[in-house]
Amino acid sequence: MKFIEPTEVAAMEVVEDAIDEVNKLKGNANRAWNEASEFDANKDKNNFRQYEDACDRVKKFYKEQHEKQTMEFNLRIRSSFKKTVRARMGIWEAMEMLDTLVDDSDPDTSVSQIEHLLQTAEAIRRDQKPEWMQVAGLVHDLGKLLYIFGSEGQWDVVGDTFVVGCKFSDKIIYPETFEANPDAKDPVYSTEYGVYQPHCGLDNVMLSWGHDEYLYHVLKNQSSLPEDALFMIRYHSFYPWHRENAYQHLTNAKDQRALTAVRAFNPYDLYSKSDEPVNPEKLKPYYQGLIAKFFPDVIEW
């Protein structure tokens, strides 16, 4: 019978511990994308989206947005979008370009945009969610490049989104500021269904134009992101729907999948804003590897 030295026993135990750790990581890596987030378990959720206590900058922004996001504007801007390529560049270059913007609609953070994108992606990564969801977090606000490309202001780029072409929901923040929007008095656009049919589905309604809608249209044919990632991108600012349950009279069965996706994504977008600062250069190699899996080298913006 062979005698095993104590040092060999210790070495075997180290190997077994390492195998256990690998197996545990493998299990975590297979976590479903729609499992509840864990990174935010100890965060005080009451500190976020406090619009009643927001600064004048935020309140002024929403007043302007709510007055100017009309059906006529949305029809016109979509027609313009289809005719114009504003830039040709890769995803990381777009992130660096966006870094000059401070979002006037956001009461929760004043960090740079590249930091917010990386904070979101890193929170998803820490929870061992799939790579495609990490990438959705990384790019979800790149539509804010519209402001740099020459939007009419921030009011048609950032902020919560809502349906135009029917009555403005009272679940939208600062609903009283829609009084100056001409659609609020229009005989058709001011009715519950407006130009839409009951339960026609979100694919058949028009959301207020902004970075969500813009980026969705840019990436839907220029990426290999799955449909759930595109839902996260398109609807992440649609708070009246995914947080306040508005517009149920317009949604259909397909939209339930989209709702699941956005609600799975939202904690990472919202609650990562209080995370520690990130180092973009340190994280760049990892995320460039992910970018290469889902996007071509150059995107037409």
C-alpha cells in the first residue's frame, strides 16, 4: 500500500477546491437572462427616479419634451432618419464619442456616458448573465449620439418615452406638462386609442422619438443581437409601460416577451448608476472581444 505524503494530500485538496470553484462558475455562467438581478440586492431603491425632488435642469427638460413630442414631429423625424447616414464607425469609437454628453433628463447620475454604459454591462457581467445581455448593457444608450449628430435638442434624444398619436398617459412623469402639446387637444390624438386599434401591439404604435428608437433601428439589421436584446434597447426608457403598467389597452401577447426582457434589464440600467467608477481602458479588451462577436467593424449611424 502506497503511503501518501501530507504535502501530496494538501496538493490534492487544492486541486479539488479549484475544480469545485470552476464547477460553481460554470453553473453561474448558465444563469438564465431573465432571472432576478442579484447585484442590487442591498441597494436602497428609494434613492432613484425621485423626480419630485429633481433639479430645475431635469424639470425644464421634461417640460420641453412634453410640449414638442407631437405626432407631426415624429412622422417627420422618422422620414428624415431613413434618408441619412450620420457617421460610419465601430461600437467602441461610438462609446468614446458619446462620452462628451451629460443627460439633462437623468436625476440619478452625472457620470460620463461611457462610465454608465460600462457600469451597466459590468453589473450584468457580475450576475453571470449571457454575453449578449452584457453587450445590450454596453450599447443601450449609444442612440444618444443623435444629440452630437445634430438633433433639435436633448428633448428628442433622451428622457422617458411614451406613445404619441393617442391620449398621453397620466402615468408619464410630470403629466401636467402636456397641456401645451397641441396633440393634447386634437380631436383624434387626445382620445384613448387615437389612431390605433385595441391591442394592436407595440410594433404598431409610435413611441416618442429618442435614443431608444433610433438605436433599435440602427442595430436591428447591423448586429447579430437576439430579439430579447433588441427589446431591451428599444423599450428601456418606456417607463410608463414597463414600470407603471400603462398602455395595456394597446399591447398584445407578443409584448409580454418584450416586457419580460425590459424588466430583466432595467435594474442593471437604473441601479448600477451608484456603483463604483470604472476604468474604461482596463475593461476595453474584454468588451472589444464581445463587440466583435455581435457587430461588424463599422456601423452606419
